[in-house]
Amino acid sequence: MPRQIEQRVTCPYCGEPQTILIDPSVMQQSYIEDCQVCCRPIEFQVEVSADGEDVSIMTMTDNE
Ligand SMILES: [Zn+2]
């Protein structure tokens, strides 16, 4: 079963913290998921290091 990394991010619309799960086997991924609080679409851009230990996440509003 693939390991998943739990990360905390902040919604760019309402500023509320979100918990998302990252699949570290994909080194570059971007996707859109609705905020768990305000339900607006957050665009996530995720980069995972080669060893799968280091994850960086950028969050953007859909219309930027
Ligand atoms: Zn929100």
C-alpha cells in the first residue's frame, strides 16, 4: 500500500488550516480541491524530494 504524507496548509481564501494527504511517489503534482471550510477551489502545487521525505506545497486561488 502506498505511503501517504499528511501535510497542513492554509486556505488562500479564508485562511483556515487544512489537512491534506500527499502521495510521495509522485514528485510533481498539481490538483484542485475544495476548501474543507469555505468550499472554494484551492489549487495545490506539490513537489516531493527524490527520497520522498521533503514535501513543499504551494496553494493558490483558482483565478490567479
Ligand atoms: Zn477556505
